[in-house]
Amino acid sequence: MLKDRFLAGAAAGILIFAAGCAQPPPTSVAPRPGPSAHKPAPAPAEESAVIYVPAVSGGEMMLARKTVDLPEGAGKRAAIQALLDTESEGRRIYPAGTRVVSFASSSAGEATLTLSKEIRDYSGGSAEEVAAVNALVLTTVEAYPGTKKVRIVAEDGELESLGGHLDLTLPVEPDRRSVIKGS
């Protein structure tokens, strides 16, 4: 019986030893990552859009054509929002918080641009108002080819005017004569 225990123990030891030999020896060196592990993640692709920003040129209120970068997939409304968020000559053109609520167009090329109610807080003289409205119209026409006229409304109802100088109850056609040449 003692002999049987000895043989069983020896057999178990041989199996354990054999199992240990079948595995590769442990290494103390950590595996090196492949070359792709050190590459930075690619930056998200960007799209660009043209917006029209009110600017003074030769003593007149004009519009400067400006290309802005938009995040990939942001959509056409993002161009209009970029204009709403832009500053000109150190101040906001449109009231803070103004945003694009919706955009709809007809097959006849007439569009309705609905802005948030913050647009009602617009303040500016007649020349600034004409430039601000024309900037919205030109930026919208640029973003949505085929658009010929833009009606600007507020989310909480019709917008008669931005600052009391320009009738917005009817769609507005873009006026490219106010764009600074070469901008």
C-alpha cells in the first residue's frame, strides 16, 4: 500500500513537472506595442461654409465674405448658426443665445428661416439692421442653393422687423451689391 501511494505521488509529480515544461518560460520583458499604437487619433474631418459678416468699409456698412470651418456632419444650418454666433468689430451682431430653430423651403425657391425668440432683443441702427438681415439672407442662400428669397421669423411668431427699420413680414431677396469685392 505504501508502494502504491509512492507510485501515485511520483506519477502526479511527473505530470505536474511535464505540464510546467510544456508552457513557454515566463519573460520579464513586457511586449512592445506595434507602431500603430503610437499614432494619434485622426482629427475629425471638417466641412467649410461661407457666411457674410457685416463690416464697415470706406465708411459704409457692407458685408465681408468669410469661410468658416464646421464639424463634419454639422449640416447646412450650422453655417447660419455660425453667422449668428459671430462677432464683428468686437461686438455681437445678433443677440446672444439666438439660434436656428428650423429651415423650410418651397420648390419655388422661397425659404422660411425660424430663429429663436432671442432675436427679438436685436439692437442696431438702420444701416446695421439692413446689413444683419442681408447677411442672414446671403448666408442662407449660400448654404441652400436654389433659395431665392428668405422669410425670417421668430419661433414665437411673426417678426415684423429686427430693429424697427426693415419690413420682415415678406420674404427678403439677397443684395449682393453690399458684399465687399475680393472678400
